[in-house]
Amino acid sequence: TQRSDCIVAENIVRRWEARAPNSAVEEWLNGFRKIVLPIMQSTEGFVGVSIHVSRGEDPRHIAVFTTWEGEDALMQFAGPDLDVAVMPDWVAAIIPDHDTHATHYDEVLSESNQ
């Protein structure tokens, strides 16, 4: 648990976004599941991932939120410059309109009925 001002932060959430034509979303998601997700899951301190895709638009807006136990865990995945997006060549080829940087948040509340 880390302190951010007066709020106790449980985890760090990393956000990355992209815009992709409908035709590319499934290919990207399959690649993410097969290539990126196993790397994340093998990283100590990885908590989870949530991927959101806009409805009914073309191009679609993709937002990826990953949750990490702290900066050390995140650095194991992202490298020393946490703001730079992790961008495998195959992702750039499928989705050329993507953020080159990630944004980070302190997770102060996470609830679920599941």
C-alpha cells in the first residue's frame, strides 16, 4: 500500500489507448491474448487487465487498463520509463493509431459483484 497525498492507494493502474478499424480489433485482441497477456501474467505483481472497446463506431476506440501491485512490478513489465507504452512491432502494424505513452493512476477503490 502506497500513499498518494492523503489517499491510500492499493495498486497502480496503467491506461493505454488506441483507435482501430473494426477489421483489426479481433486480430489485435487475439494477439494480445496469445503474446502480451502471458508476459503480464508471468510478471510478479501483475494483478489483472481490463480491455474496453467502444460500441458501434468505426474506427473503434480501445482502452486497456492493467493493474499492478506497485511501481517495481510495473517496471518489470514496462521498463524504467513507465510513461512509454510497451509497443511490440506486431501491434504497431495492426493498429497504427495508438498512444505512444501510458497514463498511470492510483487505484483507490475497486469493487465487483463477481
